[in-house]
Amino acid sequence: MTGRPLEPAPAKYAHIADSLRSRINNGVHPPGTMLPSEAQLVREFAASRSTVVRALEYLRQLGYLEGVQGKGRMVLGTPVPRRPVPPRRVHVALHASELANATLLGAGRAPASPRIAAVLEIAVGELVIARQRTMFDSETEWPLLSTVYMPAVAAEGTGFGASDLLREGALDHLERRRRIRAADVVERMNLRTALPREATSLGLDRNASTLASLLVVRNAAQQALLVIEQVMPVPPHGIEEVFALAHA
Amino acid sequence: MTGRPLEPAPAKYAHIADSLRSRINNGVHPPGTMLPSEAQLVREFAASRSTVVRALEYLRQLGYLEGVQGKGRMVLGTPVPRRPVPPRRVHVALHASELANATLLGAGRAPASPRIAAVLEIAVGELVIARQRTMFDSETEWPLLSTVYMPAVAAEGTGFGASDLLREGALDHLERRRRIRAADVVERMNLRTALPREATSLGLDRNASTLASLLVVRNAAQQALLVIEQVMPVPPHGIEEVFALAHA
DNA sequence: CCTGATTACTTGACTAACCAAGTTGGACAG
DNA sequence: CTGTCCAACTTGGTTAGTCAAGTAATCAGG
């Protein structure tokens, strides 16, 4: 027996990255503080600068730190798990243009219903800009009625209240026109009876049950920017989505 | 005017990475073929080996290629966009143990209903292992009935049919015991009337409406490994999930 | 024909050095 | 006191070289 280890030693850069990551996770280098310089880490780990930089680059990519040329690297902390990205149906609702698969029913001012007013944090009956269309799901051809609501003040200058077809999704349009960024979207899915106008638009019987989905698009401060309400007849096979499970 | 360019020249490694990525996207280097060796790329791009390797490493991390020491780098092709990860409610269904917030109602063999048989691709009435519990959503305290189904053959040796409480989620347990990996999960959400046993377990009126969710866990070959059916009374405020929108 | 050694080639990891670009603090002059 | 300059330090990018580990083909010997 030569005393050879049963497992290969981890690469040096991996060991350095692990050490630094543990320190960040354990609060030795708290968020907002500067990490030791490359030169210091070279001395501490007895490695070349390239090897140290490789470890640091890996941690940067993971979100543990960020570097400023000439200044140093600041600790960001343990990266928080991101919330999942929207499933397909929500993505389509936010980004689908009005040019295909859709029929614009109307666009303009309307008084906010209690539900919409609550979500937009405005008074019931206050004027909002509403934009309504019927469309068909591109995969299932199932019909749905989609209504975008926006506070009248926020809609100024965006063209949301006009009857020209939007060439981009409602969210894309808002972000571009208003130069703002949406941070997240809340989906509330529920079962309810169709309103008379909804039943007419969707060709349903009066008092038919529908699946209703309210999408509240928010900014980083969690203020509502945009609300999209989608109503559809209950699909015979339900609503289907596929999610990835394997971790590469 | 000194003729200085208005934009800084891209870093050399970035230019090499872009060039190679374009070639892969355009089919010059098709998936399954070997990329030119580092030495060849060094000559082609008139760069040092470290610079070439940096570009290749970036593409590897993006999923365009993979390297085997001594052999070369094989083109994987344009990475397909990953499907979204499961929202919270699906994650809980797959991973929550039976130790908290849950009451195991029973575990054992049962004949497959037409719906479960279709999903598992077995004959109606064939025996499956079923495991049923009631639980409460940890955020909303809303009740739900959850039933895990697995083909009897696949369940052998896993302890799924036994009455001991599982200390891990059903999927975790299956993956560990069977040393297999699940690739994705299909969620089918629908509205239906509660079966009599479901109504009893959930304390509902007969023929009450429920939101029913069928989760089909599949392997990479899209064969069903596990099915989880969840039934809940229609929540008064619906089912809510939050999705991230901002791109860092 | 099979096996082991050798050679040429490949990628993975590491070192040392250099240049570029930026930050910061101290010294000095007005 | 304020502004400018400069040195020391920082990270970003690049080059050149070495050693380690692996692949694949060829050749020689049994």
C-alpha cells in the first residue's frame, strides 16, 4: 500500500472557493463588507493569483460577491433562492401581442370594480384604463378573455387606452414606455361564475362556471403596476403545465 | 479627435466565445461533433491558451459544450431554455414529509382507477400502491387530501405500502430508495365534484366542488414514476403563487 | 491475436509575469 | 481650504510556460 488517498484531492481553486463560501455563509465576511484583496488571498492560500481569481470568479457567478476594478470585491452574502419564473400560461398572458390569436374588444377608461380597486390600491369607481381581448391558447386553442387594467395616471402617454393593436405584450409595452421594471407577478387562480358580459364574450351559458386568474404585476416595492384578469371556461382536461425537476 | 473608438473593444475572450457560440447556433459545429482543439483555436484566434480556455469555459457553463480530458470538447448545441421550476405548492406536494401538518389515512395496495391507470400506462384495476394523507397548507392552513400512487412493481422494496411515516417527501423517498432521478413533473389542475370518500375525508358536503390537481412525476424518457393527486375545497381567495420577473 | 509500452495528441490545473484600468489617500502648490 | 498630482493599491485581461491526467493509435514481443 502506497498510502495513496482513496479520493483525489479537490482542485485548489475549488478548495479556495469552498473556504470563502463557508466564511460568507457563516458571517465571517458579512454582506456589505469588502473581501480580502487578491494579494492577501494569494498569501493566505499559497496559490497563484490566477488560481485565486478563478475561485473568486466562481463565487461571483453564484452571486456571493461583486467586484469593482481598482476598489475590491464586496460581499453580497448567501444568494437567496430565486422565486420560480412564471409558467407558460402566465408568461403568455404578460408577453403575448395583440397581433395574432387575439381579438381586441375594447380599450379605454372604466371605473374600477372593488376587486380591481383593492389590488391597485385605489378607490372603488376611480377611473382606470382597461384593455380587453379574447384569445385562444396557442397550444390548446382553448378560449379565454383577458383584461388588462392600469391606473389612469400610470397609463398616461403609454397608448394603453387607444385602439391601436399592441405589437408587444402588455408588460413589455408598459416597461418600455414607462422605463420601469417589473419585479414579480402574483397569480391568484379561482373558480367563479361568469359575469354576463364575460359569458357573452366567451359564448357561455349564463351563470356558467369559469376558471378566473388574476395576475398582479408588481415593482420591487411590491406596488401593483398592472393587473391582468383572465377568465376561461373550465377546460375539460384542466390546466396543464410542465415543470423541470432534474438538477444538472 | 484622437480616433478613439466610442465603445471599448470587447475583451478577447468574449469575442472568441461569441464567435464560437454563433458557429454552434448556426450549425457550423453541429451537436455531437467535436469542436476544434484548444491548440487549433489558439492559432485561429491568435490568442494565448488561457484566453481560449476562458472563452470555452464560459460556453461550457452556458451548456453549449462539454469537455473530456484527453479527448476534446463535444458540441452540445444551443441550450434549450429550461422549463420553469415548480411553484411552491407543487414543491410542497413532492417534498413534504408525513411528520408534520399531515395525517396518514392509509397505505397499501389498491386497484388503479381509469384516470390513474391512464397516467401510469397500466391496465385499469391493476394493483398499485396508494398512500393517502390529509394535510394543511403551511401558509394558508387550507386543508387538502393528497394521494400518492405508484406501480406495485416500482414500489417493491421502497416501503411505500407500509404504515410507517415517511420522514421525507414521496419523491425524495422514491429517488433515494430506487436510485433514480425524476426529470419533470406535469401538473394538471381541474375542477371536479368530490368523490364520497374525498368529501368525508375533507369534511365537505356531498357533491361539493373541489379543485383537483394531478401531478405526474416523470423520468427523462417521460415515463411516469409517481402520481400524486391532491384534492381541496375551493379556497375562498383562490390559489396564490408568486413568480419572479426581473432579470438580474 | 493479445498485451504492454510508447508516442502524439488532448484537456484540466497551476504558476509567474505583464499591461490596462480604476480607486484612494497623501503631499504639495496656489 | 481647495485642487492637482502621484504613488500605492486594487481588479480586469492577457501571455507564456509547466505539470498532470487522459485518449487513441502504433509497434513490438509473447
